[in-house]
Amino acid sequence: MTMASQSRNLGLALPLRENVGLQKTLELAREAEQLGYRSLWTAEVNGLDALTVLASYATVTSRVQLGTGVVAIQSRTPVMTAMSFASLHVLSGGRAIIGLVARIN
């Protein structure tokens, strides 16, 4: 298996961090897609909404899947969670993957 074919099966965890900044993170998302990564993942860290971060990645990519590591469902209503995910899925051209957690101890 070549390195190029291996990279097509890889995902990259790419949370938006304040010390990196939005523009640099978007550049990293674009570069990951160009390198052949299959998916980009983020979670709700640093108070940022995962679906909004993924929506920003959708604006600079066209092929990679966009996934949430964990979205805490108790922080929004089930209907709002479904609507937000559906919006991301449509706006990204069907590239959204969602991860949910129902309870955090």
C-alpha cells in the first residue's frame, strides 16, 4: 500500500484553537484535503460550537467528510441538534458525520 492510498483512509482532528486562529486553521483544513485526508473532525472545545467550526471548514473544502467527535446533546434541544446537523449536511454537499453523547458524568 502506498503512502498516498493510506492517506485516503485517514481523518484529521482539527479543532479551532485560539492560539492558531481561524485563518491558519482554515489553511490547515484546505491543506489536509489536498494531501488526501478523508475526513476532518472537531469537538466542542474552548466554548466553540462544533457544527459552526465544521461549517467554516466546508467553505474551504469540497471533498473531505466533516465530523463531530462529540456534541453534547444536553446543551441544545434534540430538534435544534437535528436542524443544525441537517443544515451542515446540506450546506456541505452531504459530507457531514455527527457524533453525539447523551450524558456526561
